[in-house]
Amino acid sequence: MKNPWTTLSKTEIYTNPWITVEEHQVINPKGGSGIYGQVHFKNIAIGIIPLDKELHTWLIGQYRYTLDDYSWEIPMGGSPISDTLEAGAMRELKEETGLSAKRWRNILRIHTSNSVTDEVGFVFIAEDLTEGETDFDETEDLQIRKLPFVEAVQMVMSGQITDAISMAGILKTEKILIEEGRL
């Protein structure tokens, strides 16, 4: 489909190591002029659903500065565009949980908030797990929680998990596990 928007100019308003914010002067689909703001992410969002043989998973709890609230999420983070998606997933899982996995499945591609950002995310299922040591980033004060996967689904359905990538990944994994006869 042809893009009905015309971009007249782009101005960088702000940049840091993770994002760039731009203001675009545009002509909208009805012919009117206006502005559009875009947040460009410099990394790809990677989320992981680790599953052990008993169908337990791991969640990460942390205080999210931008929300001014505590959040339970799947292990996730930003992966440089130059890395493969699987390499980013492996690094994030190890960093946040200490886990390594021998089997990886990319199950989901998601746009997190496509009215204001170009961020794209991917979710993997990681299985055949080995436990090890975590390696948190300086900005991370994380709580790790191992629980039955069905409890993570219940946390989504009850509103205890509100992160979009986590919700989508958990619900897609539930569907896959049901289709495979594992749930």
C-alpha cells in the first residue's frame, strides 16, 4: 500500500545511547499540514520465555522509572541491530536470569507502540536450560522469580503483568504449548 503521508522535514530534538526523538513536519493523508513526533530505538527489543522440563518459567521484577511503578516481565532487553536476534536473546537471558539454553524458537514479532515509535521486538522460547550466574547492568535492580508457566498466564489475565512484549509472548507461548499438547 502506498504511504499517504508526505514528510517535509525531520528535526532531531533529542538523542542518547538508546533513543532518538525527532519532530517531523508532514502533510497528512487529508492534505493538511502538521507535526508528528517519532521515537526511534537504536536497539531491537528481545524477550525470552524460558521453559524448563516441568514448564516453569522465570519472570523479572523491577521498578520502571518511566512508569513510576513496579513491573513483572519476561527476561528482556535491547539488542544491537548488528547482532543476530538469537545472540541478543542468549545474552539477555544469561544477563538477567543466569540461564543458558540449548534450544531456541523465535515465536513473535511485535511493534510496541506504533503510533509514536518504530520499535520492533521479538520473543523467543528458550528450552533445555542450564542455570548459572546473572550479570545485571548497572541500571538494573532485578528480582528473579521462578514459577509455573500457567501462573505467568494468570498474571497476564489478572493484570499483574502489563508489559506489552511480556503479555504477547506469554499468551503466544500458551497457544503454542496447547497446540503441542504440553498444556
